[in-house]
Amino acid sequence: MSRDGLPKTFLIDGCRDFTDIQFGSSSDLQVNTIDSAHYSLLSNGTLLYSTKALLMQKLSFFRNTIQTFISTSNAGTDTARILQLSTFRTDIAKGKAIIRVVNACSDSIAYNVHLGCEQGEIIAESLQSGSISSDNQTIPGKSAITLTKANDNAVIAIFDRQGFVFSADSIYTVIIGKDKNSSTPRLWILNELSNVPLTEFQITNSLQAGITVFNVSNVTIQTSLMQGNDFIPLGTGNQPNTSDSLIITTCNTREQQKIVIKDPNGRILAEESIVISPYGSYSCIFTSNKYSATGYSLYTIKNSNSTIPNNMCMVRTISTGYDQSIAINTAARTVNNIFESGRVLFESISNGFISDEKPVFSGSIPLLIQTTSAPQAILHQYIGQLSEGKKYIFVVSPEKYICIDNVTRDIIEFEKGAIVQIIHAGTNNLKPLISLGNTIIQTQLQTDGIFTSVIPINRSTRITAHNKSISINATDANIRYCFMIDESMDILDYSYNASQVDRKLTKIRIVNLGPGIETDLYLDYDIRLFNIVDTNKARALEIRNNNRDFYSQIRGITYKQSSDYVTIDRERRLSFSLIKWQEPPLVYASLNNVLISLGKNYCILLVPDFNGTYRTIIRQEY
């Protein structure tokens, strides 16, 4: 980068000579075996710079570093100057590209350097001759670079290299120089962690980006890109659940840019500022939002170039129209022949919030929309299909769950669903293989285990347990379709309605799956509860155990019967017994000091154990 434009030779102790390094080029990468060294710069055999001749200390090296030396000239002179950069291999940012800038010009101009256009991210500010910027983390991908004067941000030049990609887990040095003949600015990029030589970006004025507008509202819209006072139409008459795309020229304005959405009468429904970068791909999603001033919102997203892992797709989510933060979770499903009991997709998304992008396994995906406040409640449930290698945007509102395929531009509405629970209700010998439609495939239900998933509304779904199966045609999203697999591998229906869950109370019911037996529920607590039945025999039991007060809550629960609910009006620890009333009482199962939380319903199952004994399983109802 020296001002004279002549080839250079660089000598350093411990390495072979770096010879005939042409202007605007770099040498190969060599390994130095010593910890400290003197170095020199020569041109046509003439010594231009030497740390030894200048009586300077030897340069010390840290292990596992890359040392880059840039030959340049002192500002306003032809005297040699060497800039040195140290790169630690451990400095990489996982999934990010790191960029720093070196001003190798010998003039007095200070530069601002932007990724993309002049409105883009500043990666170097007021960079003087011989200065090196701090490191900047950025999203990997293609990008142009704009060079402006620091004093007024006037654009000097826009540089680009067709096909060049800033890669993840890499560190780049951007070098600003001047042409040796015309003194016009030039710009080079060096990947510090590779043997790829210096790459020059060329001055350009022809750069483009793509914008796609998705209308997922219920109204027809007209979309424009506003630059200052100028409007560039992006789509006219964009009908509900359709999209329009346009390729536009970038870096041709200094004005603020925004996307403007109008109705057919010209009334502005939504607008959002946007910074458009060369090679960028942007998705603009217009949707209803009852909490915005116009009843609609516009969300702009710069699409990433992230790598998609095998068997997965990439998903980001927009929450719109909810009066509270929501959590989005997957329910039980089979992915790549492996059972997944459910996972948190997005822990908390507020109204108007756009989540980060994250990988999700492809295939059938059952989804639960839940509150983030305690006790957590399920608001809605959906089921959809995701394809491997795709990128999706979820738009979640109280009315529907929209899935946008960001590759094909398809707009898909996921099916509304109902929750289904499949519960193991037998001994340890019971090992049923369960299938649920195409969502759960031949998965063993473990002892005391439960599968909670989602089935579509108004469409038949088959449940199979070994060689027995039933078909469900769910008709109501508020019904919780609850099935228990008993010792005979029968699929027993104990469905319930979500409206039975009261957020201020707790309700408990008993399901008796003990073959051939009848049971009573006895419960001890600190105050009387609702629906107390037949306290005469409760007193008889109290005489047998003077240390505790027992009250019979439910009597005569027969085999395969589900009791009515017992209601509890405050949070407490309870002890209960399932017994057969006789002389003396036969206790089938008993639990002590169980914490029961308000706002939840519980089902207590009495199931057979070994050698004629019984045990209980407690399951929360939603």
C-alpha cells in the first residue's frame, strides 16, 4: 500500500523472505518459530525501514496469533511506515463475521466506513491515516462497503465484489488505500484466518436489493417505498393473503427510507422505516393489530443468510394483537424417528415483537400458545407442517396462526387444533407403542407417562396402541381429548372441557382403573370443602385415627368411572386416601403432604400395581 506503488520485500527473523510483493497484493501466510524478531522493509534492494537500524526492541509474538504487516507511507510524505495488526484465533465470534478497518492512505482525510449504503452500519468512524478501527461483529453474508468523508459524510465511493461473502467465524481486515497513479480511493479485504490473498472491491453504482410485501390482513392494500418525498410503488391492489415482490436499486439516495401501506382510498394504514442494503432481501409483513392506532401494523425484517442444519428449518415469530406476552411451545411429536415430548420455541413474545431466528425440526408440528404469567394457561393450539431446508416467518394473532414460506412466498394458515392427552394407566408390564396420526409414530409410552399433543379440528385422527385403535374427529378446541391406556390395552376416553378450569380455584377428580374394585376418596384438609358427602362414616374413620380429621369427599367410584370434581378454594398441602369402606377399611393408595396449587385441575388415577396392590398417578388438566 506504499505511496510509490513499487514492489516490496519484507524480512523478519524466523521466516523465509517475503519477496516481490506487488502494490495492492499480499504474500502467503508463513509460520514463525521464534517468539521475538526484528523486521525490515526493502524496495529494489534499498532499505526503507528497519527496527534493528532504528535501535527498536524486537517484536514479541503471542502464541496462536496471526501478525499482519501493511506497508504504507507517512501522511504527506514518501517515508515508509509499517502498520502491524495482531489477530487472535480465539477472537472469532460464533456465527458472526468480525470486521475491522485500516486507513493505509497517506493523506489527511478522515473516513467513515459503512456496511452497505451510507445509511448502513458504521464500522469505522473518523478514521485517520494509519489508524485501525475496533472490531465489529456483523451478520455473515454479501455486502457492499461505502466510504464517506468524516466531516460531512459525503459519499466518496461505493465498493463491491461480485460473489464475495463475509463468512461466519471469520475475521476480516478492510484496507483503504489510494491508486498509485490517479490517487483515487481503492479498497481491499483480507480474511485473516485463511490463505486467500488480498481481495479488491471495485467502485460500483449498480447495486440491488429485493423487497417482498406480505399482506396477511383482511383488507386490500397499496404499498410504496418512500425516499424523501418520492414514492416508488411496490405493489398495487395487494389482496389479503397475497404477496408482491420487487427488485430495487440501492445506495442511490441520501434520504430516509420507509415502507408505506395505504388502503385503496389513500389512507395510510401503517408505515415503517427501513435501511435497505445491497444484496439484502427484506420481508415486510402487514397484518391486523387491534392495539395499534389504525388497527394494523407493519413489520420489516431483513432476511438472514444463516445456514440451516440438516433435518431442520429456520423460524422467526411475530406476535400481533395480543394484550399480553405469549409463549410458543411445541407439543409431543416424532422428529426423525425420535420422540420429542415438547420444547420451548419462544419463551416470551410481546405484542409487536419480532423474535430472533432459530432452528426447528421439520415435519408435523403441534403448537401451543400460552400465557407467560402464572398459572400458565393455554390460549390456542394449532398444527402445521414444516419442510426441511426452508425459512419461515410465523405471524401469531388471537384469530389465526399464519406461516409464511420466505422462499416460495406461500402464505399458509395453520389448522386450529384441540389438545389430546394419552396417559399410561397400568402396571410396569404395560408398554404400549403409541401412534397419533402422523404426529407421533410408534413411540413407547413409559410407565406413568403421558403424551400431550395437538390434533386438527374437524378432521379425523387415529390413535393406535399396539393392535387397538380409535378414530377421533375433534369438533371443539375447548375440549381436552384425554385417553388412558389400561392394563388390557384398551383406549379409554376421559375427555373434559377446558372451561372446567377456574383460575381462582383448584378441582380434583378421581378415575378408578383398578379392575373389579370400587373406591371412596377420603381427603384431609384444614377447612371444610364443597360437596361433602356422608360424614357419618368419616366420623367412624376419625375414631380410628384421632390425630387427623378425615372427610369423605366422593363415594362409590366404580371401575372405569370418573368422579365429579371436588373443589378447593385455597392453596394448601393435602393428604388423601383411596379406600374401600369396610371393617376395617381397605386402603388402596394414600398420598400425604401433596402441594395443590390454585388455578389448576388435577386428575388422580387409581391404577393396578404388582401382586394385587394399587398406586396413584396425578395428572394436571389444562
